[in-house]
Amino acid sequence: GEAVVPVANCDVKEYNSNPKEQLPFKEFVEYWREYIRNGHRSPRGCLYLKDWHLSRSGLIPKAPALGIAFPEEDVYTTPVYFSSDWLNEYWDAVAVDDFRFVYMGPKG
């Protein structure tokens, strides 16, 4: 719940994109539940968790400098149909970035 995640406001456009803010994951889940309870409406707009690098980002009280949300967990497995994950193989080797994203949010 304490991992910090990027959340886009799908009701707002800025330069052909949606502005993002950083929220604790727990707060995003609370927003999502409230959004559903209110008939898929919120004064905050339609927020969507977008482009979260779960395997390398977030907050860990034990190791905040690492920038990894869950270092003890294997949170990403390449699906068998995409097992030739050449893009992430490169980025893993140079330890700079990755292309493993999480997207989630309410309908709308």
C-alpha cells in the first residue's frame, strides 16, 4: 500500500496526453473503490494507474535508495508467447530502465 504510483487523470488533456500525479498505491485503491460506489463518478475525475514500473519503482522503508517497490518478490514474468524479451534483456544488462509496466483503473 505504501508504494508510490503514477496516476493519470483521463478527464484532462495536456499536449495530447493526460497529466499525471504521484499517489500512494493505497490511496489510489481507495479512490477506485469510492469511484465504483459513486456510480463510476468522482469529483477528482477518472484516474488511471498508468506506466507503473512495479519491478523497479516505489518506496521501500528498508532500502529507499534502491527505488524498487518489492525487491524480495518476483513481480514480473515474461509470458511464454513473448519469451524473447530482447528489449528488457538489454535494459536489464545496463541496469538503466525497463519496459515492464502496470496499468489499472476503473471503466470510463
